[in-house]
Amino acid sequence: MCGIAGTYRWPDGKVVTDRLTDILAHRGPDGAGRYNHPVGDGEVHLGHRRLSIIDLSETGAQPMVSDGLALTYNGELYNAPELRAELASAGVRFRGTSDTEVLLEAWRRWGTGCLPRLRGMFAFAVFDERTGELVLARDQLGIKPLFLLRRGEGLVFASELKALAAVTGGSLEVDPGALVASLLYYWVPDSRCAYREAEKLPPGSWLRCRPDGRVERGRFWNLKDVAAEAREGEQPDLAAVVEESTRRHLLSDVPVATFLSGGLDSSYLTALAARHQPGISAYTIGFRAEDARFEAMPDDLRYARRVAERFGVDLHEIEIAPNVLDLLPQMTYHLDEPIGDPAAINTFLICSAAREAGVKVMLSGMGADELFAGYRKHLANLIALRYQRVPRPLRRGVHAAVDRLPVATSRRGYRSVRFAKRFLSFAELPEETAFRRSYTMYDRRELLALLDPDLAGTVDDVLTEHADVYRDNELDDFVNRMCLTDARMFLPGLNLAYTDRSSMAASTEVRVPYVDVDVVRAAFAVPGDRKIVGRQGKVVLKEAATSVLPREIVYRPKGLFSAPLRAWMSRDLAPLVREVVHDGVLVRSGFLRREALQRLVAEDAAGQRDFSKHLWHVLTLEYWYRGATSGSGQNSGSTA
């Protein structure tokens, strides 16, 4: 895991690449490297920051240059041993043991044809000195980020958007469409970028720059096609597929630990990892007792302790009582784009604690909920279909009764009431609209009321994009349609994005064994009625896990990898909320309407609606926007 950057026929390419690479130092504190070569009437420059995981010697250093090819690479290849053996049998002689060298030689032999053969997470740039061509590529599921910017015949790229913003001297304009999308989702979809000129290389794709100025793009893996093909094939042994993926993800020359929340996904991975690496360490979090009580949060710690004891895991417990006033601008800086999920703080603090203990690599249960229908929204959307058959007068009565219930008092919140109000906000809507509304922040009317009226067309564009992605498939299965949309939008746009940026801010690599090409194929081979059965979600994964885990862990109530937002908003952050709502940059610029924000604050304070998540995201958006429009071209992380 590393930071990569570079320029291709870009003015002052060396200076720009040096600056890009320096900004990415937190992604790779173990080493730095540079490479340059003439190309046409300009030059190519590649930069690299190294986090040493496999082959800690100099033979793994980057950019790696060999016989006319130069590679700067961020990621891990979990099938590198097999690829190495195949290449060696064809006569390739390797100098070291790194997967970087395997990738370089695979590219030499197969070019873009090697990409679908790669099993892992990756973003890389490879330059061919003979042809003068530079190719960028990104992994199948978008686990690793790659941002790029083109001007004329020149290109600049980096692992993080903040680096591109810094080297362009504040010349990048904020994209209002991305900010509107951010307000809707509380994250920016992978198809959009917070700055107009920049873009994210799409998952499963590559881009080739030629010396004559031509640019070619290609796709080597398409999730919707994989899902359709998997549905027609045989159902694999899911337990075997998950265990094999977990075993591969332990490949490392440094210690590996796990996240262990005590929920199904992390417990299953931890138990499997302990089979192959006895005594493995795990990290878990808890919250201040008063915050947990206020949020009525489940006691996940006791489950994590049971798993650790049963499988001989060395458990490290971290109480999260952060100074959120300090962490908010710090996390906004590291997250690159406005992402309003406080779970990013949890990830950062866990990875920081692990790094202090000498751990560089962590396994996460990320992705299982998206692929196996484990979120409440998946079950709720199925229940909504049945609810729509309830006589209309009765539904009106239920709606009126629930609407009168408070979501919180001054002493505690009522999660069941919050869930009920959330359910009724989408229960009577058509399929795609209901699914979108079940996990986004606002409906169309609410979003229009919050924003500058001139952005009404942009709102419709963002909503249309969701509808287009949701309907772009050949699946005849409601549950798998939801899972596919999550895997295409929610997973890369939010969960993988904050996981990468929060962990790398702590110079730690997080691996995601469920977000593996073989696990994904297995997941979409399973029909929806085996994922959700009755009121149980993720059933097929639970069945697989029962061969390893006790039933009390497998079938426990779902936990939350989140934060006590209502407690933070009502205490620590209340003065900041008032400042941002009354006199924030977004309000003064006209992007957000003060009166609409004031209504959110008033209804939240009265306990009738839970807008803590909405207001948290307004704070993250405000801090990001201040940095993005300050003229420095880089959010400093200390804007107040």
C-alpha cells in the first residue's frame, strides 16, 4: 500500500511530481522514489511513497524500472504467488519477492490483458520507454483510488485529490453537481469528483496516453456483467470462497491484525484469520458510557471479547471519546471530498492505535453488507412491498401516530422511533425511488428547499443518475438489484473511499477480503431469497459462518460501526452548528439556505426528527468548502 503520483507532458513536471509525492508522504513513510524520461516534446515523471508490506528490501522499491518499463503502483496482489510461478515457468527471472515486480513482468508479457487476471486491490501507472505510452489502471471494484486531471496533451495523477488541488495552485473550481450529490448521499459518487476539472479513473478500467496526444480508454471488468453471468452459473461453496479469500489477504512480510466489532462480518474474518495465523491481534472500539446510553447503542464489546477468547485472539480495546472539534477539520482534510460518515473517525483512531503498536496491515469486514443484503434498508424495502398492501386508511393512521412520536428526549434517543419514521418516509414509493430514499439524506422536495434555486436542474441530474445506475442491469431479483447498486455506488463512493483515506492518514493498510472478485461472483450467484429470509438478512453468509462461529455471534442483533452522533451534536458540536447555520460560508455564498438549515436544527432540538446525520454532514461540507475555496488549492485541515 502506497501513494503514487506523476505527470505526463505537464509543464514543470518534475517540480509538480515532487510536490505531489511529498503531499502523499503519510501514505508511505517507509521510502520515496522518483523516475523521469523524455516523451515527445516533454517528459514523464513518476513518484512513489512506500509503505513496505511485502519484500521490505530495496528490490521492492519504486518506481520500479526494468528493461524499458517503469511502474509506480499502490496496492496488493493476492494471487502474486501463482502469477510469479506462471511467469517463471515462461522464463522470467525475478530479482526480489515483491508483487510489484510480478505486476511489472505481467504487464510486459500481457499488457492490458493482465488486468482481468489480477486478484487484489490496485491503482498504478506504467510507462513504456520504447513507445512513450503511459497507462493508468484501477482495480475491479474501486478499492484503491486514482485521481487524474488533463489539460491539453498533458496529464497529472495522484492517489489523493488534495495533492492535485495543491499543485494546481487553487485553480480548480468546485463542481456544484458533486456537492449536490454529496448532500443527497453524504458522500460523492465515484462517477463524480468534487472539482470540475479532475476525475476518478472508474473501477475496472484503464487509460492510455500516447505521445501524439491521443488518449484511449478501456474497461477490463464490469460488475453488472459479472453479476448477470454469476446468476446463471452454479452456486459455489461460499464458506470455502470466503476462507480462501481471507487466507490470501494474510499475505504479508509484516504483522497483520483485524478490525473486530463483535458483529458477524468482522467476527467471521477474525476467526478464519486466527485459523491461519494463530494469536493474531484484533482491535475494537467502545464509546463513552453516557454517549452509548444516549444513543441506545448495542454493547458490541462483549461480543468482541467472546470471539477473541474463543479463538485465541489478542484483543485491543479503544475507547473513542474524541475531541470532535479538533478531529472534524482533520478528517475533512484527509477524506479529500465531503464525506459525512463519522465511521471515518473510528477507522482513523483504530488504525492510529494499531500503527502505534507496530501494526501496518488490518483486515476489515467491509463489503459483506452490500454484497449479501445485510443492511436494514435491504430488509426494510422488502417489508415496504408488503406494507403497500395494507389498506390506505390504516396506513394513514400509522403514519399520523408515528409522526407524533419523539425521536429523543433530553436524556436519551429512541432508535426504534427513528427507524419507524425512516421507514415511513419511503415505504409507499416505487422500487428505485424507495431504495434511494431508504439510504439517502433527503427527498427531492427537501433537497430543493435546502439549496440555491438555480441548482434545481442539477438536483434532477443527480437523481436521474441514481435511477440510471439502479436500472442498468439484467437481474430479475429485487434483493440482488439493491446489492448490485450498493456495490456500484455505495461501496466505492463511501465505504471504500473513507476506509482508504482514513487508514492511510494513519499510514496503515486496510484489506477487505469480502471485496474480492471471487467473493463477489459467489455473492451474485446467490438468489435474493437466500440472502433475506423472513426478517433475517445476510442469511447465506450466516449459514456459512456457523461452521466456525457460535450461533450467539452469528445471529446476534446487527451492530453499528458508527458514532454517537446525537450526543456529539447536542453537546460537543452545538456551538459550531449554530455558527455554520447562521454565518457559514455555504450560507453566505447562497449555496445553502439559512432558513432551511434553521428548520433542521429546530426540529432536531425539539426531538421530533433526527437530523444529527444531516447536520454532521453540513459541518463536513462547510469545512471542506472553506478549504477548497480558500485560494490555497489545498484544505489545510486547520480551517476554523
